[in-house]
Amino acid sequence: MTPPDWTFTRASLDKALTEKTKAILINTSGNPSGKVFSLEELKIISDFACKNDLFIFTDEIYEYFVYDDRKHIPPASLPGMRKRTIMVSGLSKTYSITGWRIGCCICDAKWSTAIGYFSDMLYACAPAPLQMGVAAGLMQLPPEFYDNISSDYQKKRDRICNALYTAGLTPYVPQGAYYVLCDISGIPGGSGKEKAMHLLKTAGVASVPGEAFYHDAAGENLARFCFAKEDAILDDACGRIESFGKTGR
């Protein structure tokens, strides 16, 4: 999957399949690309999984962060996928409580006991008061709270993407989540890290080098920016990015 659309084909799935393949991992909305898988794409994946008897592990923690009238589609909702899909998510992003470290797993009861055993051995339980706080939010917050997430963050997305365009940097406009990958090939530096550090030292804006998300050199001219910030902070950062472009870097 490559920018700007992060698409794939059935042929690419066939090419990746080996005798050792047991599962497919899906992150929708995706980090760092902002990819939101469409119904058509999920049907291709589900048909492929059923044909080859594969599990589907999904990370859907950004399910409410979708833009431009897109809809989040849980892969488990597709025909034949409920029993082979294991959804892993959390409350960190939706409620802005990343420090609470509270997550969840939804799957067929057949797999839940084994997952519980492994989780108990490897991960300490989140404090009970924090779990009760999350439960209160789930039960009491109205539907418009979740609807507003998309509209509020789409405005933030547009603000930072416009600033990057103004600075002469090309953003790959995300369909969801709250990150944007950007082409930083025009920034001085011999690697993605050097380019990101140059931006940090020159403009005072931090980013994550694209190399951190790739197993090869494909990310060396990319950087990930996060726009999950208060408006005043985001506006300041966007102004710095725009000024960076005007000064010739």
C-alpha cells in the first residue's frame, strides 16, 4: 500500500500469502496513513480470509475519527467474519485518556478464554476506578459526542494540511485518524530523521520520521504530523510551518 490512496488488490494479497500465513492485520482508520478501508476493500479481504482460513486482527481505536462523510465499517460485520475476526481497540483516543491505558477485545467466545489467559500473564490490569470512569462515559455520553469527533477533527486536519501545502510540502490527506503523512523530500537532510530534526530546529515543530513506520527505505522522505492538539497549539504550529516555507528552509 502506497500513497496517496493506500490501495491494494486481490493479486497483492495472493502474492503475500505463504504456507505460514495465519492472519491478516487491519488498522482502520489507520496510523500513520489515515487510511479508512472501504466496504469493497473489506469484502476483498474477507473473501480472501475465508478462502484461506485466516484470522483477521483489527485495530479500530480510531473508529470515530473518519472524514469527508466516510463511515467506519467493522470487518466483523461482514458475512462470515464474526467468528474469525478479533477486534482490538481502546478508549484512549475517543475520550482523550491515553494515559489510562484501557482497552478491549471483542471476538467469538471460542477465543476469549485463551486471549484472557495470555493477557493476564503479560499485562497488568488497569486500575478499577479508571475502568469505572470509562464505563460511565460509555453509558452516559450522547450520540452527538461521537458525531462531533469527526467534524471537529476534520477541521483540524484541513488546517494542518493547508499549512503544509502553503509551506511547499505535500500532505497525503488522511481519510481518518489524527495523523498526516507528508512528503518532506524538499527539506535538507540525508535521512528522514535528519529532515525531521531540521524542521524541529528551524521551525520548532516536531514530527516522526516516516522511517519509523517502514521496514525498508520507502519512508525516508515522509514525516508524520499529529493534529490532535488544542486549537491554539495547532494554530501556532501551522503558523510556524507556513513561516518555514516562506523562509526558504
